[in-house]
Amino acid sequence: MPPERPALPPETRQVLHEINPWWADGRVRPEPPSYERAQVGMMLAALARPGAKAQALRGPRQVGKSTALLQIARRLIGSGVPPREIFFIRFDLDILREIGGLMPLLRWYGQEIRKKSLDSSSSFYLLLDEVHKLDKWDEQVKHVFDTYHPRMVLTGSSSVLVARGQRESLAGRALTFELPPFLFRETLELTQEKRAEALPDKLGFLSLFDDWDGACAAFKELHRQPPQRLHRWRRQLDRYYNRGGYPDLHTGAVEEDRWADYLIETVFERVLGVDIPDLFPVDQPRLLRHIYMEVARRTGQEIAQKRLADEANAAGYSTNQPTVGRYLHYLADALLIREFRRYPLARKASAKVPVKYTLSDLGVRNAIFRGAPSLWKSAPDVVGSLVETLVQTVIRGASLQAHFYRQLRDPANPRSGFEEVDFIAERLDGRVLPIEVKFRRRIDAEDLSAIRRFMERHDARTGIVVTRETCDALDDGRLLLVPLLDFLLAF
């Protein structure tokens, strides 16, 4: 007796064929962009390992998660994977959510497309886009992964959604890759690709710990570029400073005079208005937006939760410090903001200690306030916190934590005043790298005193000062002065 045919409506089957065009002719259509972000190669490498874990791709809206899945499909087919061994499901399509869950779709795929059992000895590739939109998705994904062992990649429109499922059901089964808005170098790679002009070699941020001499040599090479090329890169940096790193703003997909409206729609209307409230109990959506705007206004500064709560109450919102703290956590988990706690970390976290917050993407701040002070003509104290917001974008790594430093000059004297270092990158083994931002034409000894004292007190072997244009190596090469353009271009 022949096996029972899965009961999928014809319109559902048609949609599945449309979003998996490679089943027909081995081609991914529409053709995804040729430029691939580094995370695509990293996930493919992870998928190829024996006993591969599920790959969770987290990031805000419109940063290229769906595109990454199509690029993965293209690369898999190009490497010889049979096209019918790749199943792509988009759960932002209502018709695929209404079918009764993941299993009816998989049963149909196994019988009608793959033509063999899902639990056969060979693994198939399961690409789940916007998986959080599926009811009880985490339980369903766990069951499928444990039962059939597919090589799986899943995405969610907000990192909050994917992260919560991993903590509840996918612990030990998933590796997470973050996909933030484009870094500055990525915007250059995108445009340089069109010019067929190679960029200098890229550094990994962890190489600053592992190969300091090599990193110093790489920075020097970056600085030795033809004036015309440096001028072009500087203009691109100015654009990145003003508009941020959302990909559509650099591909021509958004009209030049619509970039601010695009960012407001993406962040305010969709992420703040839909994604976060869909997951968490946001009782006051207007308060959530107010808190985000306050972080945007003060990006790169220390912010005390109690002060934010007091100011929100004065502005007409009825709230308290715990609520403000929760809303800040939601924003950080959605990768809209980043928080940096004081180094060294206290044994017990306290909401009374101010945290340094930055926006993840500076363009959103500029869209809200309809512009930014000139990067190159404004006084250092005017753009300093905005430059810090640019610098934080590259302080990332799978085994890296980022903090900031603010301590008394003389711990025994409360009246000695405070000294600060803007960022402290800390590896899991405890090694630290201080990074100070001094965006001014002239750097003198006093500008370097805080980072030097930090290096001495905390046994930091090396340190970096991000400058406006000064490039130098001091203290027997242990302290490197790097122009902002070079620093962002290196990673």
C-alpha cells in the first residue's frame, strides 16, 4: 500500500516551491547579492563539522539575515549538495504558519521532495527564516533537531526572540552568530567590490591580543595609502558616520533623501512597535520609545537607571527603576543598544551603578534628530561620544567582553577625582586591552595619562588610542595611536 500523501493545500505547496526554486533547476532565484558577510562563511564552516549544532543567526531587522540564508543555499549547491537536500521555510508568510506547525511541512518535504525518510543516514539542510513567528517554535525546533538531526540554521527578526528560545529549549544544541548592521569596512567592501579594488588585509579583533607586532605592522600598512584612496575612504567614513550601517542605505535600495524615514520605519515602527512588544510584556510602548530616544541622545555616556526613571516620570510616564531596567535589557537583547559595565566588574551587579550605553548603529540617532554635528569640523567635546559609538562597533568577538573604566585617581583619596578609559576589551582568559578615544588634532601627554595608569595598575601589556589623524607608537611600541579611519578599516 503506498504511503499516505501529506495533506498540504495546493497553494501551500506552490509557495514552498516558489521559495525553494533550486528544487527545479539548482538555481537560487532571485540571485542573492554576490557580497557575503563574514558570518555566512563562519556558519557554513560550522555546519560542515561532524555532529554540527544548530546555527542561530541573530540581529535586528534589515541587516541581511534572509539574504544570508539564500547565500548559504547557493554556496551549498555550489559545493555539490543536491538541491533537494535543502529546505528553506519563511515563517513570515502567513500561509506557512497556518498549516499546523513545522512537522506537516517536513513530512511533505520528505515524501514529495526528498523522496526518502527524514531520519535516513544522510542529513538534510533546514533553513528556518523568522522562526519566532511560529507558535511554540522552540519546542518544535528542539523536537526536529533531536529526532532527525538536520543541519539547521534559524533566524529571528530580533535577537531577543532567538535568544530566549535557545535558553529555554536549545541549550547545548545551538551556536549563535550575531549579525549587526554593517561595520564600516563592510560598507567599503561592498562599494570596493564594484570597483574591483582590493582593500588591505583585514585583522581579527582578537589578533590585538595574539599578535601585537603583526597588528602594529598592519596598521602602519593601512596608513600608507595613496592620497586619492584615503580621500575616498574618508568620504565613505563621513557617510557611515551620518547614516550608519544598515545595508540598504549603501546598496542604492533606498532613495538618497529617504534614508532617515527608512531608519525610523525600521527601528521605531517595526522593532520597537512590533518585535519587542510581541515577545515581552511591554505595558508602556511609549515609555520603551522614550528610553530608546534618551539612549540615542546620550549615546557613549554613563546613564543611571534611577535618573532615567525620574526623568521619565517628570515627562509624564508613570514608571520606576525596575521597569526602566527591564526595558533597557529588552533594547540591548534586540541589539539596538549596547551596554558596558565598569571594569573590574563588581562581584554582585547593582542597578545603582551607572552603565555606559551606546546605540548599536549611529545612523538611527541621526535619523531621529535629523542630522549630526560635522565629524571633521566640530569640536572634540561635541563629537567625542559619537566617535565612541563608532569605535564600539568593531569591539566584538566570540570570546570577548567589553567594559569601560572609571576609578579614582587615588583609591585612598575620595577627593582625587576620577579618571576614565573609554573601553576595556577583556578575553575569557582575563587579558585586557584598554582603548581610549581622543578625537583631536594634537595628542599630548595628559591625554595619555589615564590609559597609561590603567595599563600599569591592571597589567595590560598593550593599549590603543583612537585619534583623529595621529599615527604613532609610544612606550616601546606598547601604546599605539591609530587614526579613526585606520581603526575602523582594520576590522
